Amino acid sequence: QSTWVRKENLWVEPVDALIKSNLAVLRNLFDRYSKASIMKPGTRRHVSMLEFKNMLGDAELLDSLVSNADTSLLYNLSMMTQVNELDSDRHLQMSFLEFLEALGRVANCMKTN
């Protein structure tokens, strides 16, 4: 189902146009909620699960339109599969591209609720 959501709702021209026209705003949003991750030396910018939940809470989407359980699921479904989750915490570090997918999944979740 994860791939189906991507093909039917995210990898379509209207979404691509929307992202491109709002790329600066989306980048600023990512930068705002990835501040905690840049405090660690040698770490690239990323959004953690907590930062993602904080963002949805600040936007007043959490609980009203997206449940706490859905948030965790949407975060994980948006992440690229990692070969080794034991020796690396990359699976807990959402990149900008994954962040864009997560926002699309949130919008899709809101549309279906």
C-alpha cells in the first residue's frame, strides 16, 4: 500500500507543481523543525519523529485531523528502507526528500478522514 499511495497521490504532476512552487517555504519549514539535529557535530540536517510530531502539533493538525498513531506510521512509511538499523540510526533521521513525502502523506491522510 505504501507504493500505491506514492503512485496514485504523490508522484503526480499537480503535486510536483505544488512542491516546486512552494519549495522555499517547504525548505524553511524543514530547517525550522530540524534545528535539534544540527547540534550534533558531523550530523546532516534531519527531522526526528519528535520534531515531526511537534510540527504537526504546532500546525494544530495533531489529534484533530491526524492521530498520534497515524503520525508514527506516516513518519515511518515516508522513510527510505535502511539495510542496517542496528549499527546506524539513519532510520530515525528524516531527510528533506522524506520530509516532503511525509507532508504529502499527512495531506492524503487528512483528505481520507
